[in-house]
Amino acid sequence: MNSRFNARTGKPYSEIDEKIKPIVEAMNATGVIKTIASCQGHANGMPPYVYFKASVDTASAIEQLLRGAACADDPRFLHMWVVEGRFNENFELVFLLYCPVYHDMQYSLRALIFFGTFRRRLDAELLLLVGIVEQAVFSNIGDKHKPYISTYPNDNGNPN
């Protein structure tokens, strides 16, 4: 059991915020994404995000769908979400799924007003992200992981 607690919320770090939990569970269920940390966004100014490990191809596929939603002016999103690559403390490439607008207003009166007024819209956006992640993973993986079954007796498992 993780005994480390978040000083802001008083909750253990191992406990996932309820409103971000669907996207975290969907990402981990893919088998190709592993979440590291997350936050649903709070009126105290902490913005919503999911910090995760994945291949560059998977992160890129998520980013492409997010940009597509932004370019199409999808009315279900108040603001554009992005995937940004970073190096962690072990110099491993990891990714951050977040909304720059929400991030820029952190720890401000604007955040307090926004999270109080638009919480339901934000929660709906978090649920939309589940579908985007699932679609990105499916389109990125496709049938790459289907086992190759040879019909030739001396084939060493190589399809080419």
C-alpha cells in the first residue's frame, strides 16, 4: 500500500480522482498505455491531466485525433487537448495528455470560477477522451498483433 499522500487533497497518490478514472482505466486497459499520474482538475486551480507511458506511435495517434477534433471545431470540446512528450527523471520519454487553456489558468480566480461553472462540461470532455484514446489505439495497432500462422512447413514464422 502506498503511504504517500497528496498534500493538497489529503488523499493517497494511489487513489485516482473519480472523474478522471474512466480515461485512466481505458488507457491502462489498452495494454499499450500505462498511466503514471492523473488529476481530474480541481477548483483550487489544479488542472486536469493524465501522465502516461506509451510508444511514440500510440501517443502520436492520440494527438492526431485530438487535432482532428480541434480542426473540426468539435462543439463537445470547450478547448483543445494535446499530447506532449517529456523526459522523466529516468530520461525515459513519457507523455502528458492535457488542455493548455486549463493549465494556463491554474491557481487563479479564473480557475475557481471555471471549475465551479463548467465542471459538467469538463467532465463530459474527460469522457470524450476515452473514445479518442480507444480509437487511436485501435487505429494504431490494427491487426499488427495478430499471430502469424504459416501455411508452409519450413516457414520460420516470418510473413515476408
